[in-house]
Amino acid sequence: MGLRSLLFWLLLMTPTMTVALPLARPLARPAAMPIGPGPDRMAAGVARMVGSILEFTRWPTARPVVRMCMAGVVAHGDQLDEISLTNGARIATVALAADEAAPAARCDALYLGSLDAAVRQRLIAAVRGNPVVTIAEDDRDCAGGAMFCLLFAPQTLSFQLNIDAVSRSTVRIDPRVLRVAKGGF
């Protein structure tokens, strides 16, 4: 287990309050990760969080380069192309037009910035059933269908996990992430 993975697990295992969610909404929220100091602290935090999510993602075939498509106005994605995974894979960011017809052919991960809700849902629907991890930066309620939704607070970063979206995907998320997201250890 690499240093990044160990840090991810230590930060996520910090005790937090559990919030009861209605059964009709299959979402879970793990512990918050503290954001460090500096001018790019949110971008650095997002890169750590997204790197950790991708670290525990398994595609049907190995990816030496994970193609992360970026759609919409991305506020905190400046450092995503600096991620390198412990298996040696690196991240290559690709700008994606909101009206692109077939993003699944170009993307292993889809990072959604600020978008009109209909456009976000269309992009997510376009990759559904394909081996593409979906991460939303600007969907606080996690109602748009992304697998992971980042949640920003002044000094912390956390995410919500849409278990339904994960279960419908052809990528596999390590069960430890699911357990931590549910508040278990």
C-alpha cells in the first residue's frame, strides 16, 4: 500500500457524525479530508481525493494511462494531470465538449465541473454501461447520477458515493471504499 493510499485511509477513518439517509437515496458520505495550506490547496486536495478514488478503481483491462475527460467549468481540477497511481499509471486530462456525442470512447474517467443539470445527466448517460468512473465537482446533492460527488467546505473535502451508479458500472470500486463511505471500517 503506497503512502497516498495509507494517507487516504487514515484520513477517511477519522470519526465523524453519521447522517441517516432515506432508503430511496443510495448515497453515503465518508469522513472529511483536511485541506492543507497554500494558494492551490483545493486543487491539491481534489488531486489527492481523485487519485485515491482512482487508486481503488479497477477497469476490465489495465490502464497504463487513465484518460480523464473534463467537462464544464472545472474550478479545482488544475492538478489532476499530476496524479500518478501506485501501479505506475498516470492521468492524462482531455477537454471534453459538453455536446460531444460519444465520450465513452475517449474517457476512462469523466470529471464534471459546473454544468447545466441536463447536460451533466446527458454526459453521464452517454458513459453508463461503459468502463468509465464519473466524478462530479459541482453536484452537492449528488442527484445527477455520478458515482462520486465532491463536497467542499472551507477546510475540508469529502465525497458522496452513489452506490446505485457504482453498481451499474462496468468498473469495479474496491469494497473497502464502499465500506468507508458507509462509515464502516
